[in-house]
Amino acid sequence: MSAAERQGSVFRDRFRPFISEDCVRCGRCVKECSFDALVKQEGRIVANGGCVACMRCVEMCPSSAIEVRHAPPQMAPHPTFTGRVRESIIAQAGSGGVLLSSCGTDLPYDVIFDDIVLDAAQVTNPSIDPLREPIETITFVGRRSGRVRLDDGGRLLGGSGPLVAMDMPLMLGHVSLGAVSLNAQEALFMAAEKLNVLAGSGEGGLHPDMYRYADHVNSEVASGRFGVTPEYLRRTAAVEIKIGQGAKPGHGGHLPGEKVTELISSTRMIPMGTDALSPYPHHDIYSIEDLQQLIAVLKESTEYQVPVGVKIAAVHNVGAIASGVVRAGADFITVDGFRGGTGSSPRVIRDHAGIPIEVAIAAVDRRLSQEGLRNRVTLCAGGTIRGSADMIKALALGADVAMVCTAALVAMGCRVCQSCHRGVCAWGIATQRPELTSRLDPEQGARRIVNLFHAWNEELKEVLGAMGIDSVESLVGNRDRLRYLGPNPKLAEIMGIKHIGEGWG
Amino acid sequence: MTSVTSDVRIMRDGRKEATIDASSRDPHGRPVDQQTLNEEIRRVIAAGADRISVTGVMGQRYIASACTDRELYIRIDGTPGNGLGAFLDGPTIEVFGNAQDMTGNTMACGRIIVHGNAWDVTGLAARGGRILIRDSSGYRVGIHMKEYGGSVPSIIIGGRVGDYLGEYMAGGSILVLGNGSRRSPAGSSIGAGMHGGSIYVRGPVEEHQLGIGAALQPLDDTDRQRLEDMISDFERCFSLRVTRNWPEYLKIAPLSSRPFCGHFDPIPI
């Protein structure tokens, strides 16, 4: 190997599995590791390089004998030219390629959610015990008339578009078949059915085996139009046009040919082994007026039976864009923040483009309210909803629904090793290899997602009760129940929330 | 208020023929709205009509979108609006007039025949069926068409087209015949980013008109067979004659089915 070829070989050991004395040499870890980071040599298990810290071996080892340690960077410390910076330079000097990564950005941006604290009721506004008093968490997705009208008998007159009722203000985001395995997608759909919430189909079409979950599927129509047929538009509870994704705003999709297996090819309706490219824009949408037409044709094609929404990435001008989207006829709008996940995205976009979801929610909510549009649509928000606290804060900032992806994947095994784009996920989630996908039992995965969402919803009720609120609708946009304790008061001003120490008056 | 009137008749051969008159106008001269017309079309289909004639069409959008009956024939007299036959999966639509933008958007199967022009974005993301335009079409024709299994989409344009013909194309065939055109009947950026399928143009195409990833390639026997099939279909539909002087026909095809190979670096950092 020449000196030039040797450059970069240092990356193979970012993490290193250590095998303790307790090892019984069963070889389970070697079988489990899909990154070939462990091998059996002369009866012993040894590290082979290339560990991504997916934790599969650690969690599967029958004698708890494996520990994954972070390999300390070998290069001299430097605060500007960090190890990561230098590794990127050396890698690109070798390959000349656009660096890929997956999951949400791992740059240490401050999470604004963590700088926000919640209010609780004391003395003058008594709290409610959610274990004894009902607290309403049913959430509707779809278009409202914006006005309440009653007939002579006092009955509510219609005027809303088609609505989907969910048992909690949570929905599973779009994870496409192709990015994840059919087992993983089925686990998500199954969980959505049990929880009575919506789950996004992603842009990869809907496999016929998934039609039975149609009542809980939010079908995506993205620029590639993969698998979008009249059948696809019929087997769904909602349709969502994907304009952007938080992890890669302005970027299309690219499923490499290696991942286009027979299953993916038949569901996406493209030839096997070719790259599945989603164009960066929709080529029939170059303006809000064009978007209005795609929304209208989808409503016409679904005979006005399901809500049609639009998903956009949180970008600088998100408030005005959202206003246009609502005026174009969207029944619900999903805003995806820049820390959101992806199965594959150019690192430079994932790490640097877009704005945080906290600010985007507040900006969209305010803009729509100012223009008298907010009460017509359902606003969904995602991009790092990591727990019930994030969900509650997102709602109080102005979202109706929190959209969750990564946390649901973690519930079923993902350990956020950011290697989805390599297609060899040891947990059987972000892979199409049959020997790996069979590791994921959809029912077990679904059960864990159901547990997780159930727990979050219980926590939501606890918080609502503590705030003295008995319905989640009264939390939406209720910024007065939030206070900011972070380093940048300008952010609080933009989000429309007060600083800690400021009272109600 | 405008409305449509329709009439379903059972013909001697047992077929049910419906006529829908959309020519009524409100006091301001505005035509019947798109939802009313489409609901009426769906209603007569549900009533069993397999031949539908719609007259007096004036810009109503999304006509016959997501219709799925393979035996269904829809005749349109007038000017249908944008998104004619979107998500079409089976029927034949014949337009006696001009079609507008996004004709056959994401169609899966069926035929759309236009006795006139069709403007921009014809056949976007089509994955099956055939679109035949007697005259010309506009910009971005056949973008991201793709084929799967036995389903191979094709678009035949009698006249000229604008820029970005077959951009992102992943399968199927496009034929531009260039009738009545002395210069190149296609614009620039032909087949930009294409990674499947074939584009045929009768008439000159210069190298500078080609988009990234597309290349001029010689016709082979398969191409000539495909052209013969498309040309004879075109001749039948419009009662026209098209010369088959093969040296006039140019083929544009992708350089690779994996255009992004080597573009990305998946190294873990």
C-alpha cells in the first residue's frame, strides 16, 4: 500500500469493542456484527476495525462481555481543526466525493427545547389530578372552517374538511420503504394502528402487505412519485406532499442502486438496481400556484375523502412559505426542523442548512395567526422530538401535533450510529439484506413504540394536569406557559415567550 | 349556478354510452367548476358507462384523474385544463382540442390522445401508458418517466418541444417527430440527468442541446422496432403519414443507469 493509499486508514477505529474475561467465545457477536468489526481468531474474539458503535454485539452478548469504547483521536488536539474537520478533509482528498451521513446532525448545536421551562399551577389556578379526572388528548388532523356555526337546534354545522382523529397529539413521521426494511415499516404502521395515530409512508410507495394499515397511513407524494397510483391514493387516511425534509432542505432523494432490491423495485415501481432519484424540486411545482394545483388534483383524485397536507423543511422564510401553503389549500402542514433525521443526506446539508424546529413552529404559528389562517389548519412539527417534554414544548409553541421518527426507531433497536446510508444496519431497520431484516420482529417493535408513545401521552397528561389544563387543545400555542432560561433573550423574543422571572402581567 | 347535464344510453352492442354537456355558463360567463364536472364523470362511471363524451369543456382541471377502468373511453370536445388524466390507470382519453399543462401527470396506464397541442410538463413521472400529441408540446416534457416490469411509458409528439425534454428520465420512450419544423424540434438540456429510457428526435440535435448524463447514440434494430410501433400508432390516431427515413431519427440515451456512482463518499466520520 502506497503512502497515499494509507491516508485515511486511521478512520477505521473510531470505536473499538473490548472483550472482557467473561467472554464464553460463543461467537454470537461475530454473527451479529454486520459491519465486520469483530472476528474469531484462534478461538478468541478480536476487534477487526470499522466499529460504528451500533451496540448490537453489546446487547446480544449472553455474558455481557463486550464494551464499546471511543477510540481517542490520534491527531494532535486543535480547537479549530478538530479531529472531525481533519478527517473530512483527508477523506475528501482521497475520494473527491460529497460526504454522506444519516440520522439527525451530530454537531453540538444547542437544543432550544432545553432552554425552555414549563409552568405549573399554584394556588390561584388549581392543578388537576390526571389519574382521577379526564384529560382530553384527542387531536384532529385536517382543515377546519375556522368558525363554529350551529343550526337552529344548536347542533354543530359542518364546514370542516375531512378530519382524522388521533388519540394523542403524536404522529409517526415519514420513513420510506427503501430507507428502512419492510419489517421496520410494518412495526411503525402496526404501532400507529394500536395507538390510533397516523404513520407516514415515506416516499417509497406502499407494499400491498401494508394495505391493511391503510386507516392509519399518511401517504407521501414526493418529487419521485414512487409507487403513487390511484390504488396508493385510495389506501390511505391522509395524503402529504413532501416538499422538504428537515435534514436536507432543498435536496432530493437518492436511494443507491444497491438498495433497489426486488421488493423495493416492485413497491417503488422502478427497475431493479438503478438509482432511485427524487428530483430536488417537484417539476410540476415551481410556485405556490403550482402547489395549489397538486393539492387540488390529489383532493380530486381522493374524492375529497382524506385531508391533503404539505410537508416543508424549516428554513429562514418558513412563516411566509407556510402561509402560502395554507392558502394553496393544504389541510395540514408539517414543518420539519433542521435537526431531523434522514436515511441518507449530504453531511454539509444535514449539518448546516435550515433552522431549529422550536423557532420554526413559533414563526409559522405567529404568521398564520396574524393572517387569520391558523385556525384553519393542523400544524404538525418534527425534527428532534426526543421525549414528552419536547412534544409539550412544541405544542405550547404552536404545533397541534408532534411528529416523531428517530425516537420510534430507537424504541425498536436503533442506537443512532448514523450509518443508515451504508445499508447494513445490524438491527434490521435501515437495511434490505434479508439476513438482517429478519432480526426485527414487527410485533415486538410495534409493542415497544406503543409503550413509548403511551408513556409520553401519560406524561403529557401529568403536565397538563399540573398546569391545570384539561384538554391538549388548550395547550396549543399557549406560550404563556413557557419561559426561556437560555443564553439568548433575542430567541425568546422571536419565539414569543417570556424570560424566566417575568410573570403573567 | 352552473351545472352539467348528462345522459346515459345503452347501445345496441350492450355498451353504455354517456354524454355530459359542460357548456353551461353562469351569468358572468364562467364555466362549470372542475369539481362538479369530475363528480359527474365519476357518477356516470359508477352507473356503468364505458364510453363518455364530454362536450363544451372550458379549462376544467384534473379531468378523469385517478380513473382506473381499462375499458373506459372518454372523448373530450373543447379545452381541458391542467392535469388532464393525472394518475390515470387504464382509460383512454381523446381530446379534440388543445390540452394544457401537466397532461397525464404520474399516469400508470392508459392512453391520452390530443388532436392539437399540449403545453408544459406533459407526462410528468409517467410509469406506463402512452400519450400522443398531434402538434407540439412545451417545456419539461416527459420528466422523470420510469418503467417497471412490463409497464413502459411512451410519449409521441408530432411537432416540437421546449427545453428539458426527458429530464431525470428513468425509463420509457419519447419520440419528437418535428413535423413542420426546419430547425431542431427540441430545446436545450435534453435528457439532463437521465438514467434510463430513450429519447428519439426526428431532425437535427446538436451536442450543446444535450443535458448532463445524456448522449447521442446510434439506432439499433430494437430502436427501429420501437419507432415503427410508435409511428404507426401516431399515424392511426391522427390519420397522418410519417416518413421512416431512419437516418433522420436521432437517439438520445443515458450514459449510465447509476449517474451518482462515485458522487458520494459514505465514509463514517
